[in-house]
Amino acid sequence: MAGSSAKKSALRSLSALLALAIGLVLLVAGLHQWGGGQLTPRLGLDLEGGTEMVLAPVTEGGAAVNPGQLDRAVEIIRQRIDANGVAESEISTQGGRNIVVAIPGTPTQDQLEAIRKPSQLRFRSVFVQDVETATPPAGTAPTPGGTTGTPAPTGTTGTPAPSGSAAATPPPTTAANGVVPEALRAATTAPTTPPATTPTTPAGTAPATEAPAPPTNAQLEAAIASQASKGLLTLGWDQKKADQAAAKVAKEYVALNCHQAGAIDEAPDLKDAPMATCGEDGVTKYVLGPVEIDGSEIQDATSGYQPGPNGQPTSIVEVALSFKDAGKAKFAEVTRRLVGQQSQPPLDQFAVVLDKRVITAPQARAVITDGRASITGSFTLDSAKRLAQQLKFGALPMSFALQTNDTITPQLGEEQLRLGILAGVIGLLLVVVYSLFQYRALGMVTVLSLVVATGLTYLTLVVLGTTHGFRLTMAGVTGTIVAIGVTADSFIVYFERIRDEVREGRPLVAAVETGWKRARRTIIIADAVNMLAAVVLYVLASSNVRGFAFTLGLTTLIDLAVVVLFTHPMVQLLARTEFFGHGHKWSGLDPERLGAKEAPRYRGRGQFGPAGATTTATRTSRLAEGKAQA
């Protein structure tokens, strides 16, 4: 029964490894077919070349950039590039003024823009909100306060949710509200007001009244300025200063065309002044107040499925924000003021502005004192993850102007990669030769195990290259070569323990199981030490050294999986064959060649005889006992 159980366990382990390998193959094929992946690992800057950009920092008001700001910008850019894995980019300063960014491969235009632009999250009060049409119909003019087009988001009915909690029902997405933060307690949007229709009249009958003429620009500016001034007064501005700032922003609002490409990039974005801007939808226009909370006040940002009241994840994708201590106090003060303006919409709305564009402008329904916000809406997991990364890494203290954008050739190139692969093949062959010489037929288990480990490592690197942007550098190649020795070491420890048990006189089947129990602990400890060294090196090092540490840690995990799921089960099954079980001289487990001891034999009546020399008869008898156990 014990032998049958061990055999079933070995077959289960091999089946699990086979399922893992098939899963990786299918994943690679699926990513290649539908996910834009490739069938080979992505290469780093030193092996493939890439793109080099020289960025010049641009600050508000043209202020000089100090070294501290430049170092912070370098760190944030590095975090953005490495956000999804080890991208092996190179980022440095040039002349204490510019930043040089070298990226492996050919980045997309969106990736280049993400590096260049500032990720500035700012919270501003809403003074005017309206939906802009490409060609406004006659008689229709934006009304200050946003009464034309899609109305502003409204709050939930009933009792407001407690601070820090989220509503159970996700809000809809409309042109006016984009993504609605649950933490601002605005969970739904009112139904869109149907467009006004002109009543029909019988043929030949003149209409009773003519349609009113659209307002002139001067009239529209006056209306917008009046509403903006009213909003600034709620912030404590004096009347004269408020009127001057409102008149200026009203002109900007009238001149702004959200349908024009690049219009938003030219819009002023001063922290201490109101601004005219557009929504992410490209049709909603806003007049917003000064910045009240800056993105630097955000402590953390994560993405995922929003938890429900019972703590279990729901189907709603969210970006969860948490504010620092100073941000908590500001956020509580702002929501307290907005709640008091609920009778004067849209003065009770609070816009979240990301890079000059409003991503949401909901109404506040409760005072939030714990500084925890949750952005939900039409997110996918990928879009939520991208936004969370932008917010988590904070706002860049500056934007960047692109000075140069050049294609760079590989620093090492195909020749060095070829030599690195050649070194790995030579190392692999030496291990194979040694294994066959030392362990004879048992060494074939080592060869097969190395082949399996190599295949799993290759497939894993390909998958990580597509899903997490991992790129293999020369340092990473070195890490995989070092892993050959780590993997071979595990096999040697296991095989030597089996041989020790055979030398002690145990039957082969029993020697395999006992040797595994003793070797397993040593293998796990050795791999744990390698893994610890890889983690420490990855955390403390940077650039290419992290690539070495990553591949070393990855191959260590694969080594452990191969030993447990392939090497040990294979030896278990081979021990039950005639060739290995009878201790053939070419099996590598010949008791006579290993100098096995003869176990003391029982003579009856409580008498034990001394262990004699190992003979062919006694060896055959002992091996037959082991075969019977199987």
C-alpha cells in the first residue's frame, strides 16, 4: 500500500508540472496572438538598443530648478517606467539641468507622453459647468451654473454614507461627471434633461413668438463672471479681487473650444487663480476655483475591486486614495463648505483635475474627515491601475520639454548576447558531463531536470516580458547562468543522500524516500538563502544589478518547483524499475560499487548475527525486498 501511494503521489506531481508547462505555453501563445506579445524574451537596452530622450524641466513662472527637484523628478520618472516590472531603463541628469532617459526597445507615443508630462492631481471647486456643442443651436446659450445640457451629478438619496465608506451601487458615467468618487458621496447622476423642442404649428399659421437671439460674447462673459465671482466669495475672497479674477477667467472660458485639439494644453493653470478648462470627455466646459488640495497630499493610491459591506470584493473597479495628515484636514474643510452649498449648484461640486482636465465633478453629500476617497465609475482593471500608478507616484514638481529624441544602438548587441548564451550552453554541458560520469544513468534525471527548468524559465521570461515589461539584460543572462549551478546543486544533494542510504544497507525504494526526507530540508534552506540574497540585492541595487537579482530569484523558485515536481517523482518511479531497482552497475545506484553495508541479520530466538560482506545473493535478496515494498 505504501509503495502504491508513493507511486500515485509521483504521478500527481508530474501531472501538476505538465499542467503548469502547458498553461505557460498556452499563455505565451494567447499573448502572442491577442495581447501583442512575442515568442522570445524582451531584451534590455544593452542588448537591443532603444530610444534616448533629453528632457528640459519647465517650472511654473519660469523659476530655476534646484538639484533637489531634479533628483525627485528623476526618481518619479524611474518609478513610472519601472512600475510594471524591471524595464532596465537608464535615467540620469545632464549638466545639472536636463534629464536623460534611455528606454529599451521602441516605446509607444503614449509611453513617451506619460514620461514627459506632469502627473498633477488637483482639487478645485466648480463655479460653472456646461456641455459644449460643436455648433450651438440658435437661441441656446450656456447658462452659468450648468443648467444647459447634461446636469451636474447629484447625490444619493436617503442617509449619506458614513465617512470612509462607499456606496454599494456604482455611479453612471455621463458627459458631465466622467468618473465619480464615492468618497465625495455622489453616487448617481440625474437623468439627462431632454433637449427642448420647438412646438409645431398648423400650416399657414405664424408662430406666436420668435425664438430669442443667442447672447453676445459680452453678455455671456458678464454672466460667467458673475457666477465665478460668487464662487470666489464663498472661498473668502474680497469683492474687488474676486471681480477682477472672475472677469479674466470668463474671457478664457468664452474663448476656450473643447473640440479643438490641443486647446486644453494652452489653458492657464495657476494654483492660486480660477481656471477655464474641459472635461476628459472633450465636451464639458468648466470654470473652476483655485487649487484647494494638491496631489502631493496623497499618501497612497491602489486599484482593484471595491470591497462590499461584508468585506468581500464586488464587481466595481475602484481607485482608492488616502491623504496625508495635512490633506485630511484640508479635505474635511472643503467637503464641509461644499455641503453647505447644496442649495446653490454647482457651487456644491468639487472637481478632480488631472493634468488640466476634469475627470469628475460630483456633488458633496457628507463631510469626510478620515481622508479616504474611492474613485469608481467606468474603470477597467487596466485603466484603474494606470491611474493609481500616476497618483501613487505623486505630482512631478515640473513638466518637461523634449529637447532631443534619438534612436540608440545596442551597447553590447548580438555578439555579447551570443557569447553569453554560449557560456550558458558550455556550463550546461559541463554539468551534464559531470552528472553522467558521477551518477551514470541516474545522471539522465539531472539532464531532464535541467531541460525542464530551462524551458520553464524561458516561458516565464516571455510571459513577464509581455505582462510586466520585463527585459532581459546581460546581467539577467548572467543570473540565469548562475542558476544552472544552483539547480545542479539541488540534484547533487538529493542523489548523495540516496547513495548514503544505500550504503547503509537500505533497499533502493526505502533509500529514495528516506533520502528525500533528509535532502529536502537542505535543498529548501539553500534555495531560501539564495532567494534572500536575490531579494536584498534587488531592493538595495538599481539598474542592471536588479536584473541579475530578479533572474536569480526567479530561477531559484523554478529550481525548487522542478526538484519537488519532477526530479523526486522521477526517481521514485525509476526506483521501481528493474534496471535501477536491481542495482545495475550502470544505474549509478549499484550497492556493491557504493560499498553498501550488510545489515545485521536476525537468526531467531532474539539472536542477531554480525553483518557480513555484501554478496550477490544477499544484495539480490535485499533488492527483492525493496521491490516487494513497491
